[in-house]
Amino acid sequence: MTNSTGKKIGTDPRTKAEQVSLAIALALLAGVIGIVISLWLNSSGEPARFRVDRGLVRNEVGVYYLPITVTNEGAETGAQVTVAGKLRGTDDLESTTTFDFISGGASVTGVLVFQTEPTSAEIRVVGYQQP
């Protein structure tokens, strides 16, 4: 089948703009596929693992503030991470705080509040959820 100029219909080569557009689209698609494969291959799947570091205690009018830094040393995110500080030798002197989430490799800071000097407090993560 031919058009009015005598050329066969459907055999016209692509224009320069179409060729450039196709090359850009293919490059973007290859990039996205490469990133997905890279993330899939490099994913360690290591569960969340937390470390708690304490700061310097601050005393203001008989209330003690203990800054803490919680670091997720694992690869997966922990949600609703609850940290408790308990004074040794007491059953009722405890302070807790909850962090919404801590991504793998990330650190967050918070403060535990006590009515007694907390230098000897045992600080630990008591629980978290897997999102």
C-alpha cells in the first residue's frame, strides 16, 4: 500500500525526535531496573538491633533529666521502639519513652525523666514492632 507520494505506508523511518525519545525512555527504564536489582541483591535483611547511649544527667529543681541516644545497628526499621530506664534496687522508679520509628542505621535522641538521681539506672529497649 502506498501513500500519495508513492512511499510505502508503515515503512517510514523514525524521525530524529522519536529516536531520541526512545533512547531516553530505554535509558530510564534500564536505570530503574538496575536500581531495583541492586537494592534486592544488597539487602541484608538483618533485623533491627538497638544500642542505647546515655548523656549527662541534668538536675532542675529536684527533677533529673537523662538524655539518651538510641541507634538501630540493624538493617530493618523498628517501629514504636520503647526504651525504659529503671533505677537499681527499686521497683517503682522507672521512666519510659517511645520512638515512632528508627530506620536501619539511624539514631534518635530522647530524654528520660526521674525523681531520683539516675546515674545507676539500667537503660534498655524493652520492645518494638516490625513495620
